[in-house]
Amino acid sequence: MRSRKRSRKAGLPPGTLIHIGERKAENTRITLFRYDADHVVEKQIQSLSQALPLPDEDTITWINVDGLHEVEILKEMGDLFGLHPLALEDILNTHQRPKFEDYGAYAFLILNPLSGGNQDREIDKEQLSIVLGRNFVLTFQEREGDVFDPIRERIRSNKGRVRKMGADYLAYTLMDLVVDNYFVLLETLGEKIEEIEDALVLKPTPEHAGAIHRLKRQMIFLRRSVWPLREALNGLHRSESSLVRQETGLFLRDLYDHTVHVIDTVESFRDVLSGMLDIYLTSASNRMNEIMKVLTIIATIFIPLTFLVGVYGMNFEHMPELRWKWGYPLVWLVMICIGVFMLFQFRKKRWL
Amino acid sequence: MRSRKRSRKAGLPPGTLIHIGERKAENTRITLFRYDADHVVEKQIQSLSQALPLPDEDTITWINVDGLHEVEILKEMGDLFGLHPLALEDILNTHQRPKFEDYGAYAFLILNPLSGGNQDREIDKEQLSIVLGRNFVLTFQEREGDVFDPIRERIRSNKGRVRKMGADYLAYTLMDLVVDNYFVLLETLGEKIEEIEDALVLKPTPEHAGAIHRLKRQMIFLRRSVWPLREALNGLHRSESSLVRQETGLFLRDLYDHTVHVIDTVESFRDVLSGMLDIYLTSASNRMNEIMKVLTIIATIFIPLTFLVGVYGMNFEHMPELRWKWGYPLVWLVMICIGVFMLFQFRKKRWL
Amino acid sequence: MRSRKRSRKAGLPPGTLIHIGERKAENTRITLFRYDADHVVEKQIQSLSQALPLPDEDTITWINVDGLHEVEILKEMGDLFGLHPLALEDILNTHQRPKFEDYGAYAFLILNPLSGGNQDREIDKEQLSIVLGRNFVLTFQEREGDVFDPIRERIRSNKGRVRKMGADYLAYTLMDLVVDNYFVLLETLGEKIEEIEDALVLKPTPEHAGAIHRLKRQMIFLRRSVWPLREALNGLHRSESSLVRQETGLFLRDLYDHTVHVIDTVESFRDVLSGMLDIYLTSASNRMNEIMKVLTIIATIFIPLTFLVGVYGMNFEHMPELRWKWGYPLVWLVMICIGVFMLFQFRKKRWL
Amino acid sequence: MRSRKRSRKAGLPPGTLIHIGERKAENTRITLFRYDADHVVEKQIQSLSQALPLPDEDTITWINVDGLHEVEILKEMGDLFGLHPLALEDILNTHQRPKFEDYGAYAFLILNPLSGGNQDREIDKEQLSIVLGRNFVLTFQEREGDVFDPIRERIRSNKGRVRKMGADYLAYTLMDLVVDNYFVLLETLGEKIEEIEDALVLKPTPEHAGAIHRLKRQMIFLRRSVWPLREALNGLHRSESSLVRQETGLFLRDLYDHTVHVIDTVESFRDVLSGMLDIYLTSASNRMNEIMKVLTIIATIFIPLTFLVGVYGMNFEHMPELRWKWGYPLVWLVMICIGVFMLFQFRKKRWL
Amino acid sequence: MRSRKRSRKAGLPPGTLIHIGERKAENTRITLFRYDADHVVEKQIQSLSQALPLPDEDTITWINVDGLHEVEILKEMGDLFGLHPLALEDILNTHQRPKFEDYGAYAFLILNPLSGGNQDREIDKEQLSIVLGRNFVLTFQEREGDVFDPIRERIRSNKGRVRKMGADYLAYTLMDLVVDNYFVLLETLGEKIEEIEDALVLKPTPEHAGAIHRLKRQMIFLRRSVWPLREALNGLHRSESSLVRQETGLFLRDLYDHTVHVIDTVESFRDVLSGMLDIYLTSASNRMNEIMKVLTIIATIFIPLTFLVGVYGMNFEHMPELRWKWGYPLVWLVMICIGVFMLFQFRKKRWL
């Protein structure tokens, strides 16, 4: 939510490389994939010199970096692949919004994979930076994770199209995975919404209001990640860049559609949550009305009667009624009449 | 509302064919229509090889598939008609928003027919996928239904224009039917709204608030289906695709106008419902005010009087007033004065 | 508000001619005007064959049809003037939004004249369809009325420009009249708003809230008619159609400006009405506060005192205070002190 | 706010000249300025024939008309300067929104100068129409006023650029003055807002709510004048019209920026006022809470105690407690315990 | 917030130079930097003639003026650098919105650096005007400050790119610094929001509502500075101006992205604050409900009982119950039954 610690950079020259954000990984780990339709090599590397893309156009190199706190490694990669200092700065500053930038020789993308959201865990935002070159893809993540394992598995076992297509398709599958995870998150949230909705009908409690507010908050959060992503994907899809082949274009359009679907769902959820809050407030106001009615009915009937019995509790010496034989039953009669009249009034006002 | 079970796909290669959504039909049923201006053939088919479009340009083939759980059939159709895996994936994933996609040789459309809405039944959303080729139309539905019967009847009996025009006109009539059903749904909802509105004037109850909220919810639901449909129709209408003949263009423009009309009505209903909720809340607040006024009037008159009679109910030995001859009537006089003064005050404050 | 009975059409072939809407006129009446700068002929006709436009370009023919339930007449006119079935369908379906459609040889316009709005009468919406050809204008109305009388009078007496200009100018004057009537309606509503506003300042009652809600409802209604009209006029003004001469263009621009003015006023009224509702609710909340304060002051002062006198109303045998000579005056003193202290507290809290 | 009396025009031919609006001036007064870099002539004229622009391109003629009720004069001017009837109609109909229209030989502008706003005076809207020709400027105002005196003075004394530049610059300075007066008005309103805001912090009263509502109303009013002005200025600035020289273009851009600034401020004020209303309502709700707490605390403590003393005020013959020696002190003890327990409960609920 | 004192200018010729705003600096101070890749000269100057840019293209001159009240100096600079009077007017009028204007030979930019925001200090807005020429940059500030010190240090010590690039890059670094400070401000505000949010969960007090309102106000303030800045940067970035070299373009795009990020964060904060206000109000309404429930329970139980004991406190001579032996215990029994019944009722209504 907050661009914490970004203030450390204020005043430094633009392009200064400082890691901004929590250090989420112990060590920086670099993994290299190199494949074409027929071969695949996978290894963890120490020295970046091993990572330089082969001159061969058809061999795709994918380098994934987990952990961003070792600025030196980033700098070295920047030199090897000719990355612009501003791109490197964006990779390190983990409070970026999703964006797409075309640097000519390569395209630069930032995404915000989200996780969590279940069992009242806050949604957790990470930053994934993707550099897409002619025959290489570089990815940078804040922490080690197995989020890309399905894709690694597909490359290893040559499942799906990924081995037969270019670097752009690899980048696409990575982004597709991120967007797919948005759907998973939305399902989790959607189930929570349904749960609260069902409970609201039975008996609304302040806890529900709190849960609705929390969900609304998470929608703001989600929205902030998804809206710019849509823009970024649109930018990538519409860019004239020769990096994106035509056959990948169709897939990107599909991915764009998925993002629109996510946005759509988020907006609907927001509307639904607002409606639920209204339901809660309406029912709270109904309860208040109910409570006030009970109080008013009881008070309105008994306060005058209490006054009346108070009158005949006075100790004046000269109170003729006190001596009447039928005084006491008469008072009861009067009081019952008053009570019945009041009840009748309430009925007329439809309070009963 | 929710993209339930979509999470099953996260991590699978794009284009993987898995049916997502409830299985709503027992069996997959494939029906084939083949007609030109003079002839019409209609049959239920088992083998798809019978379905291949004739080379003749003027004979239109319409294949309708009910039930999407048999992925194999879809795959076969995809091969026969040269459909892109992403289109097939969209057909199977029944949580799509309406959309239009131009694949060159064919156009791909998704619509969300809606039904229900009456007798407090939830609105029921289905997915209808249409593939429009030069001389064929493929339609995919989640369940068997007779929704297209009027069109089948028109083809059989050569009523209207449908037999004289191309595949694009057939696709148009199918979409027109879906949009016409939106109007039917809107009428049902409109009548409900009118009913509640009339009831609100007489006596608002919490049930009305609930019904209004439910209708608002359904409007969100409707909106989600209709807005993207408008976009899709606009896309189809404006596409340069040679699949849509010029004379059909006019009809598509008309259909687009109908969709705008639906959107318009939905937005008006939303405004009206918001207004009704405001009326409900205003009237609730008025009732509360009313209740409080009654309570306050009664309490304010009788509490001081009760205090007074309490005073003369004390048992002090030395209370001269108690011995006065006119003490008791005097107390009554004082109390009546207080009461009248209070009533006068309330009148001045316009509470009475 | 509602597209009632539109459901009757669902499933019928597009272009089927069925009159949808109330039958508002007894009989269909067709009146013909034929004029040029020097001559004018006006008659009521039975047979449409008399209506065919003269070959002469400068003679304008205006045919007005009141009453839409006789579908046959419409069909005949459609044939005579070469109207597209979709246009005819739109004329008959009286739940259309205002729109403009260019059919090449003629332009087709739908407007929603509004009337009523005064003396708590609901606003009444009609449908006026205009077909503008090179040298003819066709108008279709739901009921007989004298709304166009001023224009007829102008044609007869050759006042203004209308006889000197073409069919497009005639169509313009018809539309201008409709928009002028919007201003009349807005004035009526504006006066109502002013009235309620003045009354709100003096003493807000629930009736005002009701009236405000009713006006808000009417604004939604108005808006639905005027927004698409603006679009339609813009379409007509910007269309490349040769039907609209350049000198008429200036007038259309002016008419467009008027429509924008109407929209502007409607939006302002909506804002003003929202503000008035806020005023009402604020004042209701103020009243509630006021009521609660009175209740609380009275109760807070007298409830403790009543307790106190209750204490000395107890019948214990051993209550030394009851025997004190100054017991009774002392209790009064204590009670007065408590009362004064309470009042002082309320003053401090600024409740008095 | 209201287009009062516009209804008088409904049904009349477009371009009919009728003065719509209040008659604000006694007589129509026409003043003529004729100047170039070296000479200036200023006179009040009777006959418009004196007003015809000189053939000399460099001599600028400025004719100002105060008072619009003498339609004849307008008609004459229209003939002399070749104004379109629609332009004349707009000048006379003083309920126009600001607009710009390019008539080729001249440009036509309508502005809404605003005044008042201080000491609870309503904002007063006038209509200023400007016709800008190659070497003349015509201005039409509803009433006599000295609003343009600074410019007259500048022309007379040759201060600033005005004498050295063309008719377009003169028109610009007139408009600049109108926009400058918006800033004056905004300052007045801004000071009021600040005042109320400071007062709200100390003690919110219903009067503040009223004042806030009044200011909100004025913002709606202002907005209605300024938004279309922005559009109009943009139109003038971007128009290809040869009437606007390039060096004046920079000034118009600046004027446009000022208008945007005004709009910006109006929108901010609206936001601020909404916020202030929220503050008012929040604080009203806080007060209500406070009041209810006091009532509840007092009632909850004393109502049970009053019951208790009531018990021992009963006159049963067999009430053993009444005879106990320590009965009375014991009752006090019990009551004090109950009171303390209650206070303790309130403390626990954080009501104290 | 307010364009205070701007009214002083109303009626003066456009381009009149008057300082509008508070005088924030004692003296006007002019500092000159002149550098190329190899040399740097820095001095405070008195006479502006020393400031004229060198004919050499590669030597950059940066003149910074602190304090705007000495109009003469501005006028002189305007003459020396050929600035347009409108630009000079904007520099002096310190109530401008951020803007970009292309004057051909130079570009003119206005920014609003913001400071403060911590420890309940109001956010403080200044005006920074930047004139960017081919080989010079002029900056104008309202008061002396060390805000640009990091950049001065970088120039002196030749850190970063600034000495190697042109005047456009210098202007960029200045703007970058301003935007960086927005992030610092947002962090401060974000921390406050978090603080209040955490406190709201524990126990909401009216103070929180006040703080939320204050923060909302500051967001309006921030928004007003940042939205036009985005526009201005976009204008600069997209302008065809030859003043901005291509390599600086990338940096400007980055800066533009940062501004969008700021806007994004501001909008999110607004949403979050609205949500927090809702939470506050919901919880206030919950408390009210709670309070009312307590009051109603106590009153509803004891008021009838008090009435009952009142009955047997009456002094009628003929009240048989008073003489019954078990009268007193019976009354207790009845009262306990009533009390239990009431409690049972409350339980049923789920009030307990």
C-alpha cells in the first residue's frame, strides 16, 4: 500500500542503484535455462559470464534471479545485456506499478504477482520484472519461490508449445501464470464474499461489517495492481516492437482479455461489497428502530400509569378518593383503559 | 458471479482444453442444419465427418452443440474447422465475458444468454459461443434447450429472410434472440421494481429493503453481461471482416442499438433502485423521528409529574403541605399547569 | 420507464411489423402538406397513392401519420417510399430511444416528445419518428395532437423561413419544437424545485422528501430521453449526408446547443435535488438531536430526584431523617442543588 | 438556475427576435470606441449608421450595447454587420450557456460574467455577448455597468498593449476581465469556506450545515458557467479562424489556463465542502452518541434504584424488612453497591 | 487552497508584473552556476549582465532566483533572456497550477514543491518556475532553501550524469527532485494513515474521525498539485521541442511514470480514507445500537416493576391485597416472573 523507504532515494542522481523494499530472500540465486526445440540445459550459475546469450537466434536463454539485495549482480547483468540504468533502477525499487517500456533492443515489463488472501492472511504483493530480448528472457523476483515450476516443468518435458516458440512466448507464459493466479485469488475472495453474504441474511453482526471493510480494502489493493497491468499488456500488444512475433500476438490478446476479466470481476466485487455494506447498515438501522419501538411502547404505557399510582401514594390528609370504597378497583379500571388505549394507538401507528 | 473452479487451470499450458464450469447437460447432442434458399436438411449427427461444410458457397451449414463436457468432440471440431486452440479453450471455459474475436477465416463470439429472474429465482447465466465462417455457423451451449426453436422453425418453414441470406445473417438472428430475451428479463425486473415502488409508498418494511438490495445485485449481474456484449457487437460491426456482408451490417447496427437500449434501461433501473433505497432510508429515519417524539413527549410530561407526586409521598413528619386543606387539589392544579405548559412548548417546537 | 410488452416480439424474425405500446389513438389519421415557396396544399388523405412525392425537387411533401396501430398503412408507406423494414419496425415499436440512422436515400430519426409534469402529473413520453428524404418528410406519432400546429400555421401563412427552404429545414423545425417543449417542461420542474426549496428552509416535512424523490425520478426519466437525443443530433449534424443542406447545418448546430443546454440543466437539477435531499436529511438529524437533548435533559434532572423522593417514601420504621425537624426542607435544598448542578453541566456541554 | 420565460418562445420560428429574461436596464445605451495606435474617438451614439466600421483595417471599432429590451436596435445592428439571425436570437435570449461559434466573417462568443457572492448575496449572473469581426468588436450586456471601465481607461490613455493590437486582442482583454472577476468571486467564497471551516472545529451548529449547503449550491451555479466557458475558449483558441492573430493566440492560451484554474478551484471547493458536510454529520452523530450515553448512564443507574425504594414504599402489612433495625442502612448499602457496580460496568464499556 | 490576493490584478492589463502571494524571503538572492563536462563556476551575483549565457553551446548556465518580491530583477531577466510577459507574470503570480508551455526558444514550466505534512503541520506549497533554454536553465523560488543542494553538490563534484548532459537534463533532475519529495510526503501521510487505521480497530474515537477528515483534505490538496503536473510532464515529453534531447526523453518518461505512481497512491489513499471513515461511522452506529440496547433492557425490565410497586404504595383504605399474609412475597414472585420473562424475550430477539 505504501511506498515505504522510497524516501531513501530522494536527492540521489536518477539511475542510482539501491535496493528499495524488504530483503525477502537469504541469498541471490541465479538459474539459467537454455533451450531450443530439441535441447534443453538447466543450471544454477555463479558467474554471469556463462549467461551471455548464444549468437544462435533459435536458442532461447532464460535467466531467473531470486533476491534483489545484491546490487552488484544486477549491475553486472545490466552491463552484459545492455540494460538502461533506469530499467535497473526499476527492478531494484520494488514499489513499482506494473508497466511496459519499449527500449528498442529489449522490452521491459513489471508485474505484481499476488498471493495469499485466504484464512484472513493479507494479500502479499511481490514484484516480478521481465526483460524480453530477441532470444533471451530475464526475470527478477524478490524471493525464492516455486511459482514458475509449472513452466520449468513444461520446458524440461517439452509439453505445450513453449519449446517450439520464441522468447516472446516464454515471456507470455510467465505473465499468463501471474494472471492465472489472480483468478485463484479472486476465487478465494469470492468465496469469502459469498460466505459473509449468506451470514448477513441470517444475522448481521459488527464482525461482518469489519470483514466487508477488510475485503473492500483488498479490492483497492487488487485494483491498484491490475489496472496498470492492463495498460502495460495493451502497450506490449499494440507496440510495433519486432520482439513480439505475430503468432504470439493472439496469445497476448487473450491474456489482455483475461486481465480485463479480472478487472471486471474486481469492479463487480466492489459493487457487491458496497451493496453488502448497505444491507448491513440498513439492517442496523432497522434494529435500532425496533429497539426504539420496544422502549417507547413500554415507556409510553407505564410512565403515565406510574404517575397515576404515584398520585394515590401521596400522603395528603384530605384525599377523598382514598376513602372511597371502590377507589382502588376504579384506579385499576382507569389504568387498564389507558393501557388498552395506548396499545390501540400503537396498532394504529403500525408499531405492533 | 464468480469464476469458480477456474483455478484448476492455473499453471497449465495456454490452450489446454479442460471444461470449466458445471456440467449442465447429460449428453452432448449435435444437431446439423444445412440449407440454401430452396432446400433444407436437418439431422442429429454422431460423426463429425458428416458436418464438414459443403464446397458450395450458398449452402449454409449450422452445427449446434449442446453440452460441453466431452472435450474430445470439441477437439475434433477444432481440427475440422481449423479453430485456434485459444478459441476452443474459451468455448470450454464457461466463465467468459461476452467478446468478439476476429481470427481471419472465421469470427468468434461469446454471448451470455440470461434466463430466470421471475418468482425470486436467481438470474441464470449460460454461455453461448458462436463461430461464424464464410458458409457455416457453429454454436456451443452448456445445456440442451429450446431457446433457438423459433429460428429452427423459421429455417424449416422459410419464414423471414433467414433462408435467403448468408451465414452472417444466421449468426445475427441467433444474437438477436439473445438480446430479445434480455428485454423479456428487463420487463420482469421492471415489473418487480414497480411493485415494490408502489408498496413503498404505502408502508415501507424491511422486506422491501431486502428486495431492493436483491434487485440491485441482479442489476450488477446483468450489467456485467451486457456491457462487454455491446463492445463485442461494436467490434463485429466495425470489423473490416469480409464475413459480414453489407446488407447484414444494417441489422447488426440495429442489434447494437438494442444492446445500448438494454444498457440504458439497466442504468436507469440502477438509478431508480438507488432512489428507492433512499426513499426507504428516509422513511425509516422519519419513523425513528416519530418514535422518538412520542417517547419524548410522554416522558417529558410525566417524569416531572411523577417526581412531584413522589415528593408528597414522602413520609417526613414535618411536611406542612400535607395538612393543608386544599393541598391535594392544589397539587393537581400545579400538575395540570405543568402538563399544559409542556404541551404548549411541544406545539411551539412543532412536535405536535 | 419500462419496455413493456416488448417481450411479445422475442423470437419473431427481425423486421416483423407489430405495433408495440399502448394504442393511444382511435383512428389512424394521415395529413398531407405539399408546398413550395409560392403554393401550399393541405389535405387529409385516405389513399397513400396520393402521397407519392412529386418529381419536382422544389416541392416539399410532408406526410404526418397519427396513430400507429394500423400496421397495414405503415407497410404501404414503407413500400411507397422504399423504407427499410428495420426502420418500419422502429416506428411501430414505441419504446425506442432517440436515434439517428442514415439509410442513404433518407435519414431516419426518433425523438421522444415529453409533456405533462405539472400538477403532479407524471411526465408523459411519446415517440415521434421522422423520415427525411430529399423532398419529403414523413412523421409518425402515437396519438393525434396539435403539437405541430404552430408549424402548420407557419407553412400556411408563409411565416418564417420554412416555405423558402428544403425538407431538411422542415425536419429541423419539427425537432426544434420538440426541444423547445423540453425547456417548457424544465421550467415547470424548476418552479417546483424552487417551491420545495423555499419550503424546506421554513420547515422540512416528510412530504418534501417524497416530492424531492419524485422529482429525482423524473430527472432520470428526462435524462434517458435527452442524452441519446444529443447523440442523434450530433450524428445528423456531422453526417456527410447530402440530405442536409449547408444553410440548415447552422440551425442544426444551434439545435444541438439547445439540447446540450437541456442536458446541462437536467444535470444541475439533479445536483440541486441531491443537495436538497441532503438538507432534508441534515435537518432531520438535527431534529432528532434536538428531541434527544430535550428527553435527556428532562430525564437526567428528574430521574435522580424521583429516586430521592422515593427514598423518603419508604416505610422503614427506623429512618431517623424522617423525624428531623428540618428534614423536609433539607431534602428540597438537596434536590434544588442537584437540579442546578445538572443544568450547569448541560450548559457546559452546550446543550442549552 | 432556471430558464424562466423561455417557454414564451416555444412554437415560434427559429431566429425570431424576442428578448427573454428580466429587463435590467432602463434604456438601451450604445457607446462607440474607434481607435488605432495613434488616435482614439469615444462617443455615445444614437444612430447606428455612425457605427459602421471604417474601411481602414487598422482602425478598431468597439460598439458596446447596454440593455437588450429594444429589439429594433439589435435587428438594425444585425443588418449593418451581417449577423446571422441565430446569433441575434442568442444575444436576446439571456439564458444561454457560454459558447463560441465561428460564422466565418465573424466569431460569436457568449460569456456569463458573475458578480456578488459576498454578504450572503446570491451570485448574480449576466450575459455578455461578443461579436468579433476583422476590425470591430460588438459587445452586448443586459444592464449598464462599469465593469469594462478599466479597459476603456487603458484605451483612452494608451496603457498596455491594447491600442497596438487588433480587434482580437480587444476581445481577449474583455474576456480576461470576466475570468479575472471569477477569481475575485472565488476568493470571496474561499474566505467564507475558511470561516465556516474554522467555526466547525470549535462548535458545529445547524447554521453551518445550512451555510455549507448554500455554498455547495453556488458551486453548482459557478460550475455551470465555467465548464462551457472552457470549451468555448478552447474552441476559439483551436479554431482555424483568421480572425485570431498568432500573437493573440498566446494570450488566449493563457486565458484558457486561467479558466482551467477556475474550474480546478471550483472542483476543489466542492470536494472541500463535501468533506465539511461529512465533518458536520460525523460530529452530529458523535453528539447524539454522547447524549445517548448520558441518558443511558443516568437512567440505568437510577431506574433500578427507584424500583428498589418503591418496593419499600409499599404498604403491605407483612413486610418483615421494614421492622429490621438495620433495614434502612442496609437498603442504602445495597443501592450504593448497585450504583458502583453500574459505574464499573460503564467504565468497562469505556462509556466513561 | 485559495487564490488569495489575486483580486488585486483584476482589471490590470494582461502581462502586468505584480508579485502575488506572501513575501516569503527577506532578500532576493541570485546564484549562478556555469559548467561544462570539465569546468564549473559557482557564484552569487548582483548584476544580471554577468549572467548572460555564453555563446558556447556546451556550457550550461543555471541561474537560481530566491525571492520574487523585487519585480525589477524579474523584468531585467525577462529582457536579457527574451521571456514573454505572460511567462514573467506567471512566475510572479504564485498561485499557479503546474503547467508546461512551449514558447519556441525556451520551455516554461511551473511546479509545486510540497513540504511538511508531519507532526500535524499543514502541507506547505511553494511555486517553482523553470525556464529551459538551449544552454541555460532559470529557476525561480519563493524563498531561500536548500532543496536543490543535492544537485548543486552533484554538479560541483561531477557525480552522476549531470555535468555530461545538457540543460534539459539539469531541468529534469530539478523536477525529479520535486517528485521524489512527493514520495517522501506520501510516506509520511501513509504512516499516519496506518497509525490511525490500527487505532481504529482497537477503539474509534471522534479524534480519529477528525484526523481522517484532515488527511482527506490534504489528499485534495496533493491531488490539485499532482494532476496538472502529470499533464505538464506529458506535454513536455510529447512536445516536438528541440530543447529536449532524445536521451533525456527516456528520463522524462520515467519521471512521468513516477508522477502517475504518485497520483495512483493519492487515489488509493483517498479510497482507503473513505473506507476508514465508513468504518468509523459503522462502529459509531454499532455503539449507538449497543447503548440503546442497554437502555432499553434496563428500562423495559424496571419500568413495569416500578409501576407495580407503585400500585402497592397507594394509600387507599380498601386494598385487600395489602392485608394478605403472603401479599408481599407474592408481589416479589410476580416481579421476578416478569423480569425473567423480559430477559427471555430479549434473548429471543438476540439482544443479549
